[in-house]
Amino acid sequence: MQQPDPIALLGSNRRALARAITLIESTRPEDRTEAARLLKEITPHAGGAMRIGISGAPGAGKSTFIEALGNRIIDQGLRLAVLAVDPSSTLSGGSILGDKTRMERLAQRPEAFIRPSPAGTTLGGVARRTRETLLLCEAAGYDAVIVETVGVGQSETAVAQMTDLFLLLLTPGGGDELQGIKRGIMELADLILVNKADGDALATANHTAADYQHALKLMHPRTPGWTPTVHTCSALRGDGIPEAWARIRAHREHLEKTGILDPRRAEQARRWMWDETAESLIAALRAHPGVRRCLPELERAVIAHEIPPAVAAETLLKIFLERES
């Protein structure tokens, strides 16, 4: 694989950025070594962007909304990177990777960089290397980075643990729709938008927004001193997009003014270290020769209810931690 040029990357070269992302997404051991070297070199130049996480159930219009918001951000004289994580098939491992085509107008703007990545088997609707990709985009000089997740689920805390603001996008619906959104997801939200508030759905959207605003009063906000609000918008028509961007900017100003931003980033980095440690240990355990020899029989015994899963796990750990004589 052709190695990316760090100087070109720091100089906002799009091709160098794309090549760097391809490198860090690689699972080849030699590429991981080179990726670690690259990340160590560019990390001091990262951290300056607004990190925005956007989640919403399928059909909420996330791609249309991101395109409308993205064009608004660029119109303000800023550069934008969009990390769109697509769902992967559990059978073939393939992903749709269609966000770039759904954001056609945004993709044509030179100030925008859109990178679709497959979610694979990673929980939380984010790819394992999304955080590293985010750092690369920041080092390349992008002022805002949007991380779009595959949908709403219990593990969506992953995107909140790598962004400054978590935005939840909803569709118009009755009050019963509140039952379809996990309480934990709403508690993570710094901003909630009810999309598709136009035409015959306008009245329903207003009613939905009022329901969610009432529900938020019963929850603890994610960000101290910040009161999450619910607004309506129509990404298709552009209604409510300027107001949404104003709220995002206000949230960033609040983080900076209250001194919350730096400690939040520090805690995210700490969590990232432990997440990466856990995933690396699992990979090393699976690759261990002794574990690979015993695994089929242990799995068979667990499936046949001959031994408890906890006992099998303890056996695997003993094999993994046992020093070779």
C-alpha cells in the first residue's frame, strides 16, 4: 500500500487524507504499524474541529439533513468532513456505502470531504477506526466533522463518546413514538430535531416536538449547564437548518465558556484507550495458537451444554495468559 504523506495531509491534500484513512482502516499488521506512526505524528495537529454526532432511526432523513446542514456550514466559510458509517451485512460483510450519492450537492463542493465506511461488526453504529479517521480530518484542517451513525440503538453511546455534541433526528409521529426511543439515547442528546416538518406532516411534527420537549424535562442533561431543546425542521426545504446550526454553535460556545470541552475530550481519549486495548486483546486472544487449538472443542462443549460459558471463557484466558516454557 502506498504510504500517505504526512506533510501533504497537514496541507489539506484530499488525496493524502483519503490514502491515510485507507491505511488506518487496514487490518494488515504491517499497515497497523505504519498507521500508528502516522497517528502519532499528526495527533498534535488535531483537536480543533467541532465534533458533531448525528443519529436517527432509518427513514429519519439523516443524509438529506446532513447535506442541508453541511451546505449551511460551508456557506459560513468553514470546511466540513462527513464520516458516514453504513450498515454492513452480517452475511456477506458488505455495506451499501451510498451516502456519497445521497449527498450529491454536498459532495460536489470542494470544502466538503465525505467518507463512507462500513460499520462491520462494531457495536454502536460506528466503525472501529472512526475515531482515528476523525483525528485525520482535523489534522487536515477541517473545521467541523460530522459522524453519522447507522441508526438508533442501545449502543449509540459510542458516537457520544467521540463527539462534542450528540444530535438526535426524528420523524413526525404521535406521542406513542416516545416508546420507540430508548431513554438512554434521549439522555445523550444535546439537541433533538424533528425532521420532515412540511406539508401535511407539519402539525404532527409540531406535536411530536412538544411531546419530546416535555419528556426531556424528566431527564438529566448530558452537558452540565446546557438545556437540550427540541425543534422542527425540513431538510428537504431547508426550513429550520439555520436555527439548528445556531444551536450547534451555541453548544460549542457553552462548552468552551464553561471549561467543559477539554475535560470531555480528555475523558473520551481515556475511554478510547481502554476500548482499543480491549479490542486488541480480543484479537490477540483469538490469534493465540493454543486458543485456536482448543476453541473448536470448547465451543462445541458450550453449545452442547456440557460446560458453562463462564468456565470455557476462564479456560481460554488461562491458555492465553500461560507462559510458554
